[in-house]
Amino acid sequence: MAGLRETEVWAAARMPLPRKKGTMEENRFESRYQTGDTPWDHGMVDVNLIEVVSALPITPCRALDIGCGTGGNAVWLARQGFEVTACDLSPTAIGKADAKARSAEIDCRFVVADFLADPIPGAPFGFVFDRGCLHCIEPEEPRRRFAAKVASLLGEDGLWLTLVGNADEEEREVGPPQLSASELVSAIEPFFEILSLVSGHFGSDQEQPPRAWICRMVKRRQAGPAL
Ligand SMILES: C[S@@+](CC[C@H](N)C(=O)[O-])C[C@H]1O[C@@H](n2cnc3c(N)ncnc32)[C@H](O)[C@@H]1O
């Protein structure tokens, strides 16, 4: 995986793109990373990722972590032998992620990018992961575009694992955005065949971790509807 040591600060290095509806998360997240208001960032690899990768198992391949935050899950994947690209809107998060990989002497490609608006290098991927990124996207139309873009970046037999806040739990004062099963399914099903949709919990350091949808899926052979 030589040559992957790079932080490509695309978004920061150019004039801002006109943003489409549903992609205006960057300022909110950037300021949260700057002030450390990031309760999801507990410093441990998400147990659901470990379980899925180890239990199937997923053979190391090119992997993408969307909305990777400070990179703990991406670095873990790279340690398992995956060739990892990871993107996030927040330059502060990507800076921390890159520092984490460097200090662990792990090769990962971290990119500052808006997943919906910017090109993502490294496709086709065999495995795509997102923990809490899809659920930040609203309303339904950009969520569908998110799913369509994941499908466009995955190889034919590639797998997407998404961890999404679960609306079957009462909304918390501080907690992830939540989707109902039908909201999640309606975004992904046109492009993906769902292999499993399980109600579980995010990996967390909290006594009562937030509930999550743990959804594994493969790309449909036929393209979904044009968006
Ligand atoms: C709840 S945090 C989860 C971060 C990381 N996956 C983790 O588990 O620690 C959601 C992340 O998605 C990123 N994000 C939100 N919308 C995004 C978009 N359109 N493109 C790229 N990243 C995005 C945020 O900056 C934030 O880091």
C-alpha cells in the first residue's frame, strides 16, 4: 500500500462549491470537532464493524469509510490489511485522523470531502462503511443520492455496512439523528439488496449506548431509478 500516505485537503484548498440541499453539515461538524463536542468519538473501534468484518469474514480489499471522523475505524481496517480511503467534511477531523494513522505507522488515505458533492478517489471499493454519516443526511432525496453514490463507488460484489441511529428509541437530549426502518429502507433499497437489517446499538463508552440500525447490503445488479 505504498504511496497512500497523503492527506488531500481538496475542499479546503479551493473555492467553496455551491452546496446542494442536504449537504450543509460541514460548519456544524467542523466547529464541533474544534471544540471537542463529539460524544460519538469515544476512541474505540465500533464493535459492529469488528463483528461484521471478523464474522463473515470480509477479505481485505479496497475499503471506504464515509464520514470517518477522527479515523479510528479506518485505521483499524487498515491494520486488518484493507487498503483504506476515508473521507470527512471536517478538516479538523481529517487532520486528527491523519495524525492517528501516522503515529500508528499505518497507511490510510484521508480526504477532506463532502461525500455528496465531491469526487471520492480509490473506487471501486470492495467494502464501504459508514458509522453515523448517512443518518446525518436529510431529507429523503439526498439520502437516496448518498445511497446511489455508494452504489456507484462499489465493485459488483462489494458490501456496504451502515450504522444508523434507530428511531425505535426515544429521542435523547444528546444523541444521534434517528431514522425509522422505513426511512432507511426507502433510501437504500432502490440501489441495494439488503442482506441483514438488525436493531442493535452503536459501539460506545456510554452505559446505555444509543440504539442503531446495523444494515449490511450488496449492490443491485441492475441500476436503481435515475435521480
Ligand atoms: C456522527 S459523526 C461519526 C464520525 C465517525 N464515523 C465516527 O464513528 O466517529 C458523523 C460524521 O460524518 C461527517 N459528515 C456529515 N456529512 C458528511 C458529508 N456530506 N460528507 C462527508 N462527511 C460528512 C461529519 O463531519 C462527522 O464526522
